[in-house]
Amino acid sequence: MKSIIKVDKLEKSYKDKKALEGVSFDVEEGEILCFLGPNGAGKSTTINILTTALSHEKGDIYFNGTKINKSAYAYKSCLGIVPQDLAVYEEISAEKNVAFFAALYGLRGKELKTKVDEALQFVGLLDKKKDKVKTFSGGMKRRLNIACAIAHNPKIIIMDEPTVGIDPQSRNHILNSIKELRRRGATIIYTTHYMEEVEEISTRIIIIDHGKIIAEGTKEELKERLADEKLYMIDVEDIKGLRKDEFFRIEGVKNVELDNSKIKVSTLTGIENLDKMIALIINKGIKINNLSSDTASLEMVFLKLTGRTLRD
Ligand SMILES: Nc1ncnc2c1ncn2[C@@H]1O[C@H](COP(=O)(O)OP(=O)(O)OP(=O)(O)O)[C@@H](O)[C@H]1O
Ligand SMILES: [Mg+2]
């Protein structure tokens, strides 16, 4: 695969707060590169530097092998940017919003009109094109935010958490759209907290934490890191009366989560301990409703790498 963007040793501070500490990576043509990281990890900072919206102190960005400078017209004209905070105008129509952004990228006249309609059609808002944005739901605004970024057919689309706070239908529509954009030849850089999105759309993943890249690879490669662990999901009538430390006493158990009526236990493969877990549960008179197992999930890898403590 051809590297389209190369990022070399980026460093960024906000006053005395270091946000990025030597972040380097390549973006390959045609991939969906997902950035995953806890709150405050440095995802938006990285993305905003990539879009040139934010300056940085050290490090370089190369586009097709050439270092980008301040004006970077050739680079910027290839970008479509979906920011984390909605960037749409409430008081004007959906159509005028998309046209505004498309015009910034040089589209005019008939071509502008056609591309605006195509973008609205693509995100499922064509029939709402005359409506003012203030009448839109959150999910519709998110989709419009995407339409604004893609009307000029950008080669590289940079999306910062485009699915935050929307319903499963809108999310599904957006994820399918992203895959379709890739099929049409775009390269996509995407940030999210949602593991299931990464599972569904990523061709490669970069995990970032405390301003550093801590892991990189396809989802299969990342899961390979936990190849010696598997996950049991046990649905019970009621978890009251169960304690984590009781599970930890069972040989092989690496982690336990108790949540409502669900028990999630990750355990070393090769140790037969399921019978002990079941005995622990039923000896307390708790009914088991369902039981399933899975190999290591992306979430397990993520939590193992980034820890379980809450972030700001
Ligand atoms: N404008 C700013 N001024 C000061 N500190 C900032 C600013 N923007 C970000 N930071 C800090 O820089 C660090 C990285 O923030 P960033 O927004 O890049 O994280 P993120 O991974 O996008 O997080 P989230 O998932 O919450 O969007 C955080 O510690 C954050 O508090
Ligand atoms: Mg962010």
C-alpha cells in the first residue's frame, strides 16, 4: 500500500500541558484508519494538526512525500473534515450549509448544485434540503456535518467522533456511508470511543493514550496480543451476592466485570475453569440464563493497554 500521509514525531503542548509527545504514523491510501483512545488521549489534537487547523511545536507532516508548509493548498484541497463539534449553521437550510462548505473548496454554478444534492442524497437528507438546520434532530445534524465535508469529493476524509450521541439507525447509516466512501476510493481517518465501530469499519487501528501511540495494527493483530485469553459472558437473574474477588480466586481468571445481570470474565485459555465459575454462581442460588464465550475482544485489548481508571 502507498503511504499518502506521513506524520513524523509530532509534539504539541497547550500552555504547560503536553498533549502529544512524539506521535508518528503513516496513513495508507484507501484505508480506514481508526484512532482509538480514552478521553484526553490526544485524538482530536492529532486530527486537528493533521487538518492544519491547529499548530504544533515539533514534527512534520508529509503529503505524498512532500513536507506540507503553512499554505499547503494541494494538501488542504484534498481534505474533507468532519469536526468533533458540529460545524453547521442552524438558521439556514441544509442545502445552503453544504453549498457554503463546497464553495470554500472551489465548486461553483451547476457543478456546485449537483454535488450538494449528491452529498445530501448520500447522507439521506435530500428530501430535507430546504429545511432549516435548527429543525433537525441530533442525528440529522451529524449526517449534515458529514455532507458538508464530502460534497467536493475529497480524497482524504478526516472524521472526529462523527457518531457521538446518535441513535443506532443514524449510526448505521453513517458507518455504511464511510465504507461506501472507501469503496469509491477515499482514504478515511476516523476517531471514536466505540469498539464496535472500530470492529466494523477499520482496516487499521492506532491506539493513543497520554499523547503517545501505544499500539498499532489491524484488529486481528491487536487481538493476537491477547491470544492466550478468552472471555466468558454469563447472564444471570441477579448479580447481587456475587463478588469479584470470589472469581479471582479461580485459577486462570484475569479480569471480572459485574454489570446488572451480566458477568464478564476473561480467563487464560488452556485452563479448564468454567465449571468452577458455574459452581460459584449456582451455589449462591443464582439462576444462569445464558452463557457464551468469545476469543479476546478489542475492548479487552484496549482496556489492557490503557487501564481501567476513569479519565478526565
Ligand atoms: N484548547 C486546549 N487548551 C488546553 N488543553 C487542551 C486543549 N485542547 C485539549 N487539551 C488537553 O490536551 C489533551 C488532549 O486532548 P484531546 O482533545 O486531543 O483529546 P481526545 O483524545 O480528543 O479526547 P476526547 O475523547 O475527550 O475527545 C487533554 O489533556 C486535554 O485536556
Ligand atoms: Mg476529541
